[in-house]
Amino acid sequence: MTTDLRPATGTGPPPPAPAGARPGLRARLARIDLRVTPYLFISPFYAVFILFGLFPLLYTLWVSLHDWGLASGTREWAGLENYRYLLTDGDFWHATVNTIGIFVLATVPQLVLALFIANTLARRMRGSTLFRIGMVAPLVTSTAAVAIVFTQMFDRDYGMINWVLGLVGSGDIDWQASRGWSWVAIAMMVDWRWTGYNALIYLAAMQAIPKDLYEAAAIDGASRIRQFWQITVPMLQPTIIFTVIIATIGGLQLFTEPVLFGVGTTNRMDGGAVHQFQTITMYMYDNAFTNDRYGYGATVAWALFLMIIVFSLVNFLFVRRTGGTK
């Protein structure tokens, strides 16, 4: 007597496919879908990046290796000659010092002030919604309008800032003629425009911090100041790193504010009579389009690109080390 060990009909796993049999069309489509679909979803970003990011970057590198003129039509191979000249170009390094000086004067107070403003707006207060909306007002204001107003405020003869300084017995300051004071004036323009933007970013991050941490700290007797430094700031470290990197990129590419601040000068791209507030982007534009040195302008652009990468990495490591993380 033999026993049938086969499973009953409708139960157990299906019998294996015979050797050499092809998988069905549906199985093949499912396998292709799993492998290909993720790449199709992210492909629009990379297509746009290659078209508007990578190609212009590589093309600028190619142009920087030539003695290239737009108006003259010159297209001569120069190799690394533009980069050799850049290393000994006093005007470029002068513009670099201006850019870093304005960047430091604008970025550090901007982020610190934004952090404290966000901490204030995070508390329960009357009209908090109105104040939060007010933080967006500088962003929707035209940069040209902002520059015109600030230029009039810092006017040497009739500016409001000098008028206020006169009330306390200080003499008039020629904001455009002085290198240091022109940096301060431009930094104040940048701070007024972007402090509210960073404050809103910090505020959104603060609202994501669990309230239980503050309640436990309050029960242990921690003051609001101690809660801010030991809870809020450490929890905001990723957001602070983000704003530092974004501010670094924007600060080193500063162009509109100093150009509009130079209203009334012979050539706005000069940044004053002795280039006292000329930034790297202004120097790049002046060489590429005013002096028809497009190849050298591309060299300055690549130097700025590398500088942004270095400064961003340094700031990233500094903020992480300050926050006590590895």
C-alpha cells in the first residue's frame, strides 16, 4: 500500500516551474519597474542640473583656459596663464579682502540676531503672528528699493545716520569713501534683508523641539537662559549648519547691494574710487563684460567657486566642532 504525499488541491506551495521556462511578461515588467522607476523619478533633477549647472560649470572652465573676448571675437588657447596671473593680481586679492570683510560683518551678526529673534517669537506673546509676518517683509521688498533707501540713509551730507551721529556730537562719516565704513553700510543692508529669513527658519526648527525637554528642565530649576543654551541651541545644530552654509554661499557671491550702493560713481563695478567696496563678483563682471576679458572673468568665477567650497567646509566643521559632535 502506497501513501500519496502530494499536497491536496489548492493547498501548499505551487509546483516549481520546469527548468528552462521563461518568466512571465508580468514578472519581467515588475522587475523592470523595481529597478528603473526610482531612477525615472529622480531623473528630472539631474537633467536640469546637467543642463543648467554642470554644463555651464564645465564650459566656464573651458573658457578660463583661453584668451577669450566677446566683443573682439578672440579665441586663443592660454592654458593656465589666466590662473597664474590671478595669483599675482593685486586687484583680485583686494576684492577678496573686501568680500570676506563684508561677509564677516554681515553674516555673524545676522545669524546671531536671527537666533535670538526666533527664540523670542517662539514664546507666547500677543501679536506673535503679526511679528512673524513682519519678518517676511524685507524678502518681498525690491532689492533696488532697499539699496536706494539705505544709500540715502548713509548719504554723507543729508543722510539720517549722519544726522543721528551729529546729535551725539560725532562728525559726519563719508560712508562711500571709507573702506571700513562702506563695509558696515553694505553689511547693514544685507542684515536687514536676510535676518528675518533666517529667524523664520530657526523658529520652524524650534517648534519641532519636544516640549517635554523644556518642562523637565523647568522642573529641575533651569532658567530660560540655561534652557536656551543647553536645549535649544544643541537641538538646532543641523539647522544652524544649514543657515551657515547658505549664508556663506550668499555672502561670497554678494553683488546687488554693493553695486547699488555705488550709485553716483563713474563705474559702479569699480566699488568706489579706490575699489574700497568692490567684491569678487563685481570684479568678475567688470573684467568679463566691461573690459572684454571674458576668459579672465571665467577664471575669477572658478576661483570664487573653489573659495565657496573651502569656506563652506570650514564653517561646517567649525559649527560641528563647536556643537560638540564628531
